[in-house]
Amino acid sequence: MAFAAVLMVGGAPVSASAQDTGLARTPPMGWNSWNHFACKVSDKVIRESADAIVANGMKDAGYIYVNVDDCWQGKRDANGVIQANEKFPDMKALADYVHSKGLKFGVYSSPGPKTCAGYEGSFRHEAQDAKTYAEWGVDYLKYDWCSAEKVYKPSEMQGAYRKMHDALAATGRPIVFSLCQYGLEAVWRWGASVGGNLWRTTDDINDSYDRMSVIGFDQNGLSRFAGPGHWNDPDMLEVGNGHMTHDEYLTHMSLWCILAAPLLAGNDLSKMTPQTLAILNNPEVVAIDQDAAGTEGHRVRQEGPFEVWMKALADGSKAVGLFNRGEDASQISVSFREIGLGETASVRDLWARKDLGSFTGSYAAEVPKHGAVLIKVK
Ligand code: GLA
């Protein structure tokens, strides 16, 4: 189905038209190799991750894509066809294995001659690579700018992304198209119009509260650019990678769900603690991210280090995050009027999965240092 839309950007109308492939009606969920394995990824790592995602219940919770990030590429053959390197003996067989588990398979490339880690990119091989991916059975492509800056001007960026979108579309295989160019050129204004299903809005995340929180809380103001089929992407999850506290990971997951962010776990699934799994798999929290209305949340109020964020849900209720970026525990409250509700509302704690009862005027909770309370209010 083709769609055309007129977006208002900075007061000026911008025409956006692209093929609506019916993909990513809710933010994509899955796992990606980069945050934990970086270039230590292999066929074995991907197979084991696919096994784990089924065995630990993540697949049932909605984590469907198993994506190889950078470092899978080898050289091109005499005809220019991309080959995987020695760590990936047979990409088609790997895709088949992932599919046999009821999962979907993703790969990574660059519009430039080289990927960020220096492997072969798709420059001047776009149609050929798209065809190869489709033959392998690829369902998701992350397309990372990297060395493209050496061969394209910034003004040619949209064209470079559209070129690969059109090449993917020409294969006839539905392939989620993930733009990765770190938020350059205000990508949220045009990502959908070049066929992107998601686009990174920032430079890379890492497994620290400082980096995660700066990225996450900086997303405010981008919500009008997201919706079914096209999402802002504040980068992949670090939950479970070990360098944040439990409360900090609760903040990470709560905020990403309020942002309707893609949920791509980035930890080692074979060595996950029950606490990590409980964060990733909490069905009521994931449901906020995946809500059918596809509305990205926004900041309602900031009081120094305390922030109140809200995401409107399809059933008329509101998901509210109370975030404490300060160094001491503190009470944080939300008034029902400031989230567009009446005087009285019922509140459910989504991490505790417990109804808290009916409240008049407002609800307040004690929020630990760097922590979050996530509630559903109606
Ligand atoms: C860039 C991207 C990361 C990852 C690496 C791989 O830094 O932003 O998400 O894909 O490249 O080299």
C-alpha cells in the first residue's frame, strides 16, 4: 500500500511518500549482537542466541528478530556477490535455522564502501546485496552510514538511503529497513519518506547510566515523527550487560517503552540473570512499548532531576514514568490533570504488576536514586 503524507517540519510542510510495507506496525523487538559481542559475533553466537530467546520466553514476549550487526562480511566473489567471512560458513543455512525457531533474521551493512568496523559495505552494490539478502531469507537490514561520509555529501544522504530501500523493495521480500546515521540531518523529518521503518536519533549508546540517560531523556520533542511503521530509535538496549544498577536498568526499560522505542536486547542471552529476564520480559511493561496506538510518549514536567513522562495508550489510559535522575531517593508525584485525566483515577504499578487503588488529584511514589516507577493510570 502506498501512502503520501504531509508533515509539518519547523512550521514548513514537507511532503513524505514511501511504500508502506505493512512492516513494524509496532516498534520492532528482538536481539542484536553488537552491544555485547561487537566483532566477536559468529554463526555459533547467533544460533545460541536464537535457541536462548525461545527457551527463556523472550520470543513469546515478542522478541522476534535475531540480528547480526557488523563484522559478518567477507570479500566479494568475482561477480561482486558479497560473501560472509569464515565465522559465518553459510548465511542461508543460518537464516533457515533462525526461521526454524519461528524467529526472523537480520543483517547489517553500510551505504559506504566500508562498515564502521572496516568490513565490506554496499556502496555501488546496493541492488546486488539486496538480492543476496533476499535469497538468504533476511527479514531486517540495519544500514549504517559509517564510511558513506567519504563518498556522499550530507545532501545526498537521503538518496543513499532511498536507493537501498528501493533495492530491498524490488526483491519483493518484506525487509524491515533500519536507518543508522546517528540522528544526522534531523533524520526524523525524512526517515519515513525514504522508506525507513526506524532511524537512530542519536550516536551510540553504551552500558552506563550517564550515556543511557542522556540519550533517553534527550528524546523529548520527537514524538510527532513516530508512528506505526516508522519509529524513532534511541539505540539498542544495554539491559543485563552489567554496568548499570538494577534501578538504572529499570529506568532504561521504562523510558524506552514510554518512547515506543524499538526493543532490541543487546546482552548475552546465554548468561542472563533472572532479574535481567524479568526486566526484558515483563509483559505489562512490554505492552506499553507495543501499544496499538503507536504514540511515542513525552515529558510532561521536569523539576530539576525529577521527570514525569507520559504515553497515551489506545484504551484511553496513560502510562506514566516517574524518573529520579538525582543522587538521593525522593518522592515524585503526577497530578491526574497534567496527564489529561479527571480528578479521580486508578493506578497500577507495572513493574510490581499490582493494582494500587483509586486516588484523588494525584499519585506520588518514592523513587530511588537513578530509578523509575512505571504506572498505568485510568
Ligand atoms: C556504529 C553503530 C553501532 C554498531 C557499530 C558497528 O557505531 O552506531 O550501533 O552498529 O557501528 O560497527
